[in-house]
Amino acid sequence: MADESFDPGEHVGQAVTFRGPAMTGAAGAIVMAAGEPVYIGGLDAWDKEVEGKPVEVSGVLRLRESGMPSPPPDGLPLHGIDEDTYVLDDAQWALSDG
């Protein structure tokens, strides 16, 4: 479901499957969906054997609200995730053929 026309926001609360490269970001393991990172709930990082390889990940899509206030225009950068992000809960994954 990594089609560029796919809007994750329309599938919150639903079981979904994404295919893409396994990547580890500063805030945890991700797979890209339509150009947007989707975090894998409870997974801080992919194993070395999986990192960078194509995976198929299924789970229930959730919107995680940042809860962080916006910094003032001349303020210091925030630490953490300052935008709402998507998370796959109860995720199952396997290496994919691409």
C-alpha cells in the first residue's frame, strides 16, 4: 500500500499492510507509506539483518498526536517529534521480495 495516492489518515483504526524498506529513525523503526514514515509500535530499531531491506508490515494503524507545543518563531528547536505521526500497533512483519 505504498501507492502515492494512499492517505494514511483515511485508514486510522483499520488493519493495513505496507511494503517498503525497513529503516530506523531517531524515534524508532519505520516503513515508508506514500512518502510518509509509519512507525512500528514497540520497535525501537530494526535488527541488522532487516535494516534497509524490503519488508511487508501489517498492523492496526493509529495516529499518534505529538502533544508538543509549537516553538516560538525565535525559540530553540524542540526535542522529540513535533508532528503527528502514524503508528502500526500489533505489527507483524516479514522480509519482502521488493
